[in-house]
Amino acid sequence: MSLLIALAFSFQAGCRAEQPWPLWEAYSQRFIDPQGRVIDRSAGDRTTSEGQAYAMFFALVANDRVRFEKLLTWTESNLAGGDLSLRLPAWEWGKNAQGEWKTLDENPASDADLWMAYTLMEAGRLWRDDRYANLGLTMAKRIGRQEVGLANGVGPTLIPGPVGFHPDENTWLLNPSYLPPPLLAYMARYQQPGPWTGVIQSLPGLFGPGRGDGFAMDWVSVSSDGVKPAIAPAQPTAGTKDPRAVGSYDAIRVYLWAGIADPATPGVHGLMGQLSGMSDYMKTAAVPPVEVDGSGKTTGVDSPPGFSAAVAPFLAAAGMKTQATEQWQRLSATKDASSGLYGRAAAYYDQNLALFSTGFLEQRYRFERDGRLKLKWK
């Protein structure tokens, strides 16, 4: 028995028939309220469209239709003015300075929108519900109109949101982790006509020059000067000390998306090659770096457990099975027996990365070449 297969069995040990995905149940108990709001308890109890979208995906993987419907209803009611067919969801909801609970930022976030549209379309197919499928398709069309831009020298690409990422006529600020190849391939196949084939074709021009010596970056700029690692848009306005381009909490998802994709999905093979900095680093390192700068210099030797969860499928896809197993074992060692969650603080983001990673390891889901979901329960 291979190390990965043995580890998969260990992750699944103790699952009860009435609780088919213990981590999803533990996550739901800690982070999802009875109305279907996902609460980031490490950030002032705020809710983001990303959290809602990820939870909808996990609910579909778990065949948890009751929670799925609650998540969708809360999202539509509170982030989309009551109708997701008419607008994309606002990205942030929480308590404002006056103590009122309301939308804090109306600007949509394209990664959340893409995951939500995709999950709705697949929920429609897998649960045979045209309402979900039609709503997802409507969202996908709106994403194509409002959140795909033509970046100089790169081509059509997914911009982070409709407002705030185009500082001048020739410059775009982009987030590579917003471009999961399975979802792009799915949209190119099932949302036609649309811009998605062009978005896939632009990936090499975006990921190649925009990396830091083989590491993914959190943000890149695309301008007449080419594609370069960039400072996060919020850093200058927030007065961040010594702002600089890095690969860290956003970029870690780039490795995750590459690792859980079908290797034959368009763009995946090239992306794996462009991320050689991480695979080379992990040949000798015990844990992924917390941060990488634009030159490829790494800092931090104690990254959170979610980072191990994110790179493990990537390492397995790169043929580094021993290193992948070590990262899943590191994640497993941080599990709290009482809560069923990972890490000392059971951080919200770590659990999301762990759900993607361990769900993949346990074969609860797979992406097919064209991005369709293959689920354990179906």
C-alpha cells in the first residue's frame, strides 16, 4: 500500500454513516450560523462572498443540500439585494464603525463569483435542479461581461473585481489565485459564447513573467512594461510598512488549484512547470515558506497548517509523493480531537484549505478534464 493511500485511509478512519465528512461537519458547527452565514471569527466576525462560495462547494461535495440552500439564500438576501440573477454578490459583510451589521464593500470579488457560479451550475447537474443551473449560468455570463478585461500583452483575463484594479489606462492589477484551471475549463466548455477560452490561453503569459523565481505571487501588474510581481492594492492605502510584492496567503492557492486539477485540463501542465520554485524548495524543506518575495527569497519557517494542506496535492501531482505525504501528515498532526479542526487556533482560512485538500485526498471529489465534478456520493 502506498503512503498516500495509507494516509487517505487514516484520514477517513472513524467516519460514521450519519456523518460522511467529519471535517465539513466540524467546520459547519464552528463557522456557519443557522441562517447559512459563514463567519470568519479571526476577522471581526465578517462574512465574505468567498467564504459563502467555498462553503457551497463543500456542501455539494458532501451532498448536504439543506446547508447548500441556506448558504445560497443568505448570500442572495444579504450580498445581492435579494436576487443573484440581477447582480454579483458584494464581497464583504459585517459590522461597521457605527455597530451596524451590513454590507461593508459592494464591490464583487471575481474568484468568489466564479466559484459560486460554477458550484451552482454543477449543483444543477448533479442534483438535477434547473433553478441552480440557470442561476449559475446567469452569474457566469455576468462575470464574463463585468469581470473579464483585456490586459496589454496578455489577453483576456479575470480581473479581481469590476472596480479598483485598473489604476490607469495601461495597467491592470491581477491576482493569480483567482484563476483555477478546472473552473476556467468548465466555463470555456459550458458557458458559450464567452471569453473563457481566451482567458485560458492567457495563463502562460500571466503566470510565467509574474512569478518570483518559480514561486506564485499574491498579485501581479500587467502594463506596457510587461507582467511583474506587484504590491497588493490595499497595501499603499493601508500604510503598510515597507510594502513589497510577495507570494503568501493568496498565492498558496495557486499550488492547490494546480494540484487538484486533472493533469489534462488546459493550462495545468504549463502551470506545474512554471511553479518549479515551490517543488524545488520542498525537496529539502520540512514546511512551505510563509512568504516569498519577487526575487524568490523565502522567509518564515513555521507556516500555518493550511499551507501544508495546499501544497500537498501539488507535490503529489509533481511526482513528489513522499513530500506530499509529509505535508498531509503535518496537517494531520495539528488536528484537535475535541473540535475536529486543524491548528492551534483553528483558523477559518486553514480549514478551507484543509477541506479542499483532504476532500481531494479522500477522493470525495475529482475534477474531470473539462472541469466537471466527479463526486464520491454520485
